[in-house]
Amino acid sequence: MTDFLPCVAFVDDDAQVRSANAQTLQLAGFKPLPFASATEALERLDANFAGIVVTDLRMPRMDGMQLFRRLKALDADLPVILVTGHGDIETAVEAMREGVYDFLSKPFAAEQLIRSVKRAVEKRSLVMENRALFAEAQLAAEHSPIIGNTPIMRRLRDTLRAVADAEVDILLIGETGTGKEVVARELHRLSQRRKGAFVALNCGALPESVIDSELFGHEAGAFTGAQKKRVGLIEHSSGGILFLDEVESMPLNTQVRLLRVLEGREVMPVGTNTTRAVDLRVVAAAKGDLGAPERRAEFREDLYHRLNVVTVRIPPLRERREDIPLLFAHMLERAVKRFQRPAPEMLDSVRGYLERHDWPGNVRELGHFAERFVLGLAQEITAGGMTSTAAESLPKRVDAYEERLIRETLAAHKGDVRSTLAELGIPRKTFYDKLQRYDINRSSFEE
């Protein structure tokens, strides 16, 4: 429910009925908008009306069904409750088939009216919240494909703007599915190199036998099957940006050749001793810390230091859970357009799943869930509205609630420990124990 009083438009040509029901609605915590006719209601209500409509069926000039059809044309998601007499049951049933939210048969008790109105208001609140979220997601995507309002994401966007035109190589660190290529493309878009090519290579997707040819190019006859000259990706990216994803998977021999290219800014294709100058900028991406000692056997330290001029860390989704609704709205909109299907209703069960799930696959997993949800294949949500995680034991549910509460409090106080402890009412040691237990990075909440 929203903070303001939910509006209920009550349409009836009987002044006494309008007055009595308006008083009932007001006492129940709603804001009544009484109208003496359907025409008067239509003059005031539009597609942006955040409330619901209760209308009598039998009215002069324009009856309740005609009003419902006009309102449905304005906004198909606007709940309309129809008030009917004893002889109008068939009409009421037909109205329900057409999409009327509910109907009340005269005479009805005040409790009946309030129960029906409450359900309709809850449904309308969800619709309006979803619309606002979709609009916010669309606006955010227009400004940057890196969506999120948490402090850690705002800092990420600020960092990208700061380094976009600095002619240095960049190392992106982030777990699988965090959107490393999206960040690399945004760097390209923000930089003066945007008119040049953005060339991407997944170093883990190519066999060792062909990666040198792909990167450095080759001359005709350089090896069996090389029938004609091929320009490598490094040379092709000259003047733009070369994105090397999963750079930790690059073979050691290729790492040596890449290091020479980075130091000399010139490339030597396979099968020739001639070098060619390249206007090169590299954005490399890895899933983990390439500077860790255990990486020494598989990744050259000198190449790491050459790439590590600027390191940008991309946070996993669990460190910015507050961004999940906004991201999901954006991905839902994309999925709706892709599959040309209507957006499913966002029920509480869906919201609960979004909040409870750990999202180990990060943004990529969230996007796949949005697609399954639009296609009606989201097995995580059962017909009963419960999720697989909702069936977990009480201690696990308590842990999930505790983690969410800590994250929300940290976000509200921008990572300030003293204020967070004061609101949560727990000792400092307990607080840090829980941060470790739930893998919460406190600094990610700082402005």
C-alpha cells in the first residue's frame, strides 16, 4: 500500500447512496471521489488514475457497463467493481467475463464493499508500482546500459566516465554474469574512440591452435589451411577498443606475444617478420584477481601489471540487491518485446522470489529468469504462488530476512557503521560477524 490514501471513485446517480458509501469508504481509510453520473466520472478519470472505480449498473444516459467499457479502453488494468440489483445477475456474469474486477449485489453490507475495494486497491497498487518501475528502468537504460541506483553502481558509472578518455588499458574484474562486456561497451561509447570498432574476443572460447591467428592475424601460407591473408582482431580494433574477455584463459605463449604488442603498440602477424603499428586500447576482463599468487602458474605477472593500469571491479548482484527490481523491470520489458507477449502480472510470489534468491549467475541469470517468466516457464514459482526457496526451514527464512534488513539499513545510512548499529540495536562484534556470515561488503554502500 502507498503512503497516501487510495482513491475510490464511486459512481451512482442516487445522492443518498453516494453520500453513505463515501462515508463508509472514508472511515475505512480510503479517499472517496463521488460522481453523480458516468459522464462526470469520465471527465475526471484518465489512464493515470491510481485508484479504482465502483459504479452502479443502472444509471440514466450511460450505464455502468458502458462506463466500464470506456474505462477499459482508457486503461485495461483499471479495476472496476460493478454494483447490480437482484435481476442483473446475468449481466454481472457477462461483465466479469469482459474483465470487470468484481460485482456487488444490492443490498450489500459495508464490510462487503470494503473487502472488495481493498483487494482491488492492492491489485491497482501493484500495477502502478510496476508501471513506475518500468518507466524508471526505461529512463535509466536511455542514460546508461549500466542500470542501478545503489551507491556502488553510481560509483561504477562515475569511474567509467572518469577513465573513458584516459588512454590507458583497463582490467575489469567481476564474477560470471555481472556484465563485464556491457561495461566494456559503455567505456567504448563514452570514450573518444567511439567512432572506432569495438572488437570482442572470448579468450576461453577459442582453442589454443587458433587464438594467435585470431588475435594477431596471419599471412597467406603461414600454416596449413591459411589460403589468404587475414587481419587479426588487434589490428582490426586499431583506433577503437579491443575487449579480451576471460583473459585468464589465454595460453601462456599468447600472453607473451600480447605483452609485446601492449609494450610496443605494434603487431606482427603469424607467418611474417614485419610489424605494423596499431592505435590500440585494451579492456581485459577476468572472473578473479589475476594478481593473486596462486595465479602465477597460469597468468604472467608482467602481463598482469601491464593490464592493471586501472582496475574496475563490477559488483555481483548479491552486493546490490536493492537494484534487482529495477533490473528485472528492464529485462522484463526487453523479454516482452523480444517474444511479443504481454507482461505477466507481478505478484507478491514473484517479488518474494526476486528478494530471496541468491542469483549466483548474477545479471545474466536474472535476465534468463525474466525471459522464462514472460514465456510462462518460470518453474521457480509454482501455481500456488510459493517459491522453491519459500519451502525452506524457519532458520533459513530468518537468515534471509536478517540479511535483507542489514543490507537495507546499510543502504539507508550509506554504509555508516555507527548509524547502522544504532538502528539495528546490535553490538559491533555481532554486526561484523553477520557481515562475514552473509558475505556483505559494507564499503559497497558508501556514497
